Amino acid sequence: MTTTTPPPITTVDPRRWPDVARVPRARLRATAARVLARYAAREAGVRITTTDPTGANAAEGPVLYLRDPEAFHRRLAVGGLIGLGESYMAGEWDSPDPVALLTRLAEHYVELVPRPLRPLRHVTLPRRGLGDRNTRTAARRNIGHHYDLSNDLFALFLDRTMTYSSALFDGPGPRDPHTLASAQERKIDRLLDAVGVGPGTTLLEIGTGWGGLALRAARRGARVTTITLSAEQRDLAVRRLAEAGVGAAVDVRLLDYRDAEGEYDAVVSVEMIEAVGEHYWPAYFSALDRLVRPGGRVGLQSITMDHRLMRASRHSYTWMHKYVFPGGLIPSVEAIERQVRERTSMTVVDRTAFGADYADTLMVWRRSFADAAAEVDGLGFDAVFRRMWDFYLAYCEAGFRAGLIDVEQIVLERAR
């Protein structure tokens, strides 16, 4: 747990971070935001302070430390949650434990706004434009925005398997890079077992990552085709697979799922559906159905959210879209099951949820990322980027801790 607050940001490059460098004017609206922030803090049991709370007693509850209250409230007034994230990136607020703070806010999500104003919550959020849809061109651009940042950057905080999705831990115990690696392999093996991957299996993977799943499938004797839109990931995956001695068994292609061809004994896709976007869910599930043989199985791992929350927020433009995952949408289980019924000849044969494991996965990533601050700087990423990444990891961990989001492995079987 973090017990000290990071030092303030001294400079923000306006060319790289224009909306972080610029504080909105909005003085009158900031007054209303200040009142609403105090209301939300009271309802959630959060203490707001302008005095550095380093060494604060965690038993007293989460702390929101405002270094620049005026800038914080102006951003909140104009941008809502986008403003909250940008204010953190600018160093205008901190907390001894950002995860505890964000978890408490997520747990009291409904009560953060006075009852008369709640119907306006999603109406007043910025809306996503038509340009946010993941066409082939946009999908490649959106994936590159995140995954092509730098392989070396991801290597600084991921474990030795280079797996960037939720692990599956084996009960209670330490949570560190070593146990995380074992938990990642456990997650992969469970999914491969569920779809029946063994010697001679033809397997299609949609979303290569850095090759960890393809490597374990190839070691089982499978013949693997794995596709990705990230050139950086493709290049490193090819090298890692060759170094592991399984390169001949795996074909790594730079290819959109909509353009994939063939018929496979099994198809797997780990935390890739979140990048598809609602408009293209029919194309995605139709592709799954087309690419797996009759009687074959599809294994999906997906982050999920409550169906009502998904419907209420699906057209909103968020901090996550702006800075981390443009074009994405977390589906609900209900939405997935509806697509399966309407677009495929498959049925759901197994579901396993393990959101607490994702929270622990993110906790290890965030600690490793913080420990590698000097190395991140050495790669050319500035302090604003590091605070952006810290907020992203803390925000996601809080969502899983609070139960606002979950993660599931969902196994589908195509009719014979």
C-alpha cells in the first residue's frame, strides 16, 4: 500500500499534453463542482484535505489531497471524470492510497450525485462520435495507440510470461511477479484445457499479445495461427517463439479478425473483445462462428460489466477512451450471450468469473511500474505519462475491488 504521495509535477509539455497543461477557466462552474465534490466525499466517507497527508492513518479512511483545489474543481466542473484523471496527471491531487480512494468512490458510485441530479449523470457526459467506431483503419490505429508504445515499457512491469490480461491465482498467498507468472500460466492452461487443445489441434488465437498463449499451446503439440494488429507485438512474439524453439509451430500474422480465413478445431481470444466496439460485435461473433469447425470450441476471456451500467454508459466518452484505450467498450455477459444466440450456431457451455484475481494482477503491475520509474524515464516517457499510467492501473484495480467490473472465461461450443 502506498503511504506517501508523489512529488508535484513541475512542468507539463503543452505540445504533448495540451489538455493537461491547460486548466479550464470555468470559475462559476467550479463553485458548483466544489459543492458536489464535498457532497460526494461525505457520502463515500472520503476525507478531503489541502495538507500533505503523508503517513496518514489508513484506519481513518481514504484521503483526497488537493494540491491545487481551484484547478481541481475547474477540471471537475468541465470534464467530470475526464477532468478528474487529467487533474491527477497534472499533479493537482494525490492520495496516500489512490486505489483505496478510487475503490471507495466506485463502491458508492450511485450515491456520489444527489438524487435529483442522478438522471442527468450519463446525459451530461461527453458523447462518443461516429469516428470512434473500429473500422479496419481505426482499429489498427487504436490498437497501435496503446500496444505500440514500446515493448520495453511493457516488459518493465509485466511478468516473465509477458501476459497483459488477468491472471488466475491459486488461492491466497503472496502476490508478486513470481506468483503472477505462475498465475498467468494457470489462466492460459485453463482456457486451453476448456477448448481441448492438445497434440495436433489446429488453434486460432485472435489477439496475439506477446505470444505467451501461443507458446504454451505449441508446447502441447498444437499448430497455432495467431493474429494481431500490433506490429510491435507481432515482432516480439515471433522472436520469443523462435527463442523458445516453437517458432515452426506458430504462424504469427498481422491481420484483422474480420479478414481471417480457414476453419480451426478451436479458437481463443483473451481480452480482445473489449477493443471491438459495440457496432462490430456482430462481425466479431460471426467470425468466431465461421472460423471454428462444427463441434469445435471457442474460449473467450473478457472483462465484463453490469448490463444496465453498460447500456447507460456505452455512448459516453471517458478518460480511458481519451488516454488509454480509444474505441473500446467493456461488454456485459448479457450482451455476449445475446450475440452468441443471434449471430452464431454456438452455445455457452462454461463460465468462470475471477474479478478478484484481476485486482491482484493490477496491484502487482502497478507496484512493478512504480519500482521501474527510472527505467520508464530512460525510455523517454515523462512524469505526466507515469502519472497517467499510475491512474489507469489504480482506476482499473479499484473497479475490480468494488465489483463494478469483472472478468470471465466463457467457453462456447459450435453445433455439429
